[in-house]
Amino acid sequence: MNRLSLIAIACAASTTALGLLTSPAQAASLGELIESNGTFTDEHLTFSNFNMQVACLDFNNSNATCDDLFAAGHIRPTSAFQIGVGPATTPHGPGIRFNDFFRAEDGYGIDIALSYDVKSTKPIDKFHLSFDSVLDSGQVEIIETASDMNGNPIGQLFADNITEKQDPNNKVPDLATSGSFSKSVYEFQILKDINLTSEIGTGLSNMTTVDQEYSSVPEPLTILGSAAALGFGVAFKKEQSRKKSQK
């Protein structure tokens, strides 16, 4: 992953085992899902094969470890068990939410790589990313890469908390963004790179939730049904208007 090469200290948190299945809208910890090789379901989407890696940075001490920085309260999270997993709540469609008190204090940084597979019973061609953070305080950025099951990239999103006013060259929407896949798919892979970097003097970087949602392509029958319903509505209004005029 491109950002991990820029971080001085790396510590990985990656485990697999068997068994946990979460029902729709039922929250679990990311650690439980990784440890049990479990799945999370929201409507027609099933998420599986979760993995997490973490890298940390102390601008004043290159020998500090992730555990050291977490114990001192400078960064969070360093364990997948600290991250909650639940259904996304923003309006684009079903999806997944990761939540914790993500933070990097002034003079510290943390880079979290989350990966997982997504399987849908409907074709997917759009994805939506949003997160909550204080604008222009420290720096929080998320790079979202979607690939097909053969590892071929089909889409990428980028969002951060740096406003255009502070950086005129940055035209990326703050805190939320959407994009289209290069093709419709029923199964795909996601790599989510969450980077919180607080260079000395820039202030605390923090957030609590990251939402990821996926939109399905309207099926032909649905489109025809909607058109028919619209046509029926127009005809009904015309008929009502005609009857009124005859009275």
C-alpha cells in the first residue's frame, strides 16, 4: 500500500479463524469478524474476508512502537477489536460503517488499511464514501480502491478534511465523495486506506465514523415499471381534470 511506505513504524494486526455470522443491522467488532472469518450482512450485501494492518509515526521518536503510542494515548486504534462494524446510515443505499475514536495527537500519525470482499445479489456500479472529522484540524484522508475478484481496479475514491480555502488546488469534496465503477459487478474487493497525520503544530486529527455504501443498477423491469406508473399517474390526472371540466 502506497502510504505504508511513508510511515516509519509498522505493526500489523491480521488474524483469521472460523465462524461468526452477523445478521442485518447487528453490530460486531472488526476483531471478531477477522478472528472468526465471519461475515456481515446489510440488505442484499454480504461483507467477508476482513483484514486490517496498522502503521504508526512519532515525529520525535523513530523508535516508538504502535503499542507505545497507543498506551500513551497519542493514537487510536491499533487493534481491530477497538473498531465497531455496523450498517451504513447515510442515504445512498445499504453498506457498512466502521466506528471508533480514531485519533492522532499533534506530532503523531496512524495509517490503517482495511480490506474486505463484498458480494451482492444485485449488480453494483457506484460506491459512496463519507466520514466525520473536524475540518482543517490535523489531517484525515481516506483512499478507497475497489477491484474485481481478479484484482483488477474498477474504481477509486478520495476524501479528506482539508478545505479548498486552505488548499486552493484541492478540489476533492470534503468528508464525502461518490464514484462509479468501470463495470457493473456482483462481487468485488475493497481496500480502505485511512490516514490520520498530525505534523507538529497542526493539531489533533480525529473522527469517529466511516460509512461506505453501494448503489445497484436499476433493473430493466424496474425502470419499465416506474415509467408505466408515471404514465398511469399522468393519465389519471388528465382524466380527473376532464371530469371536473364537464361538471
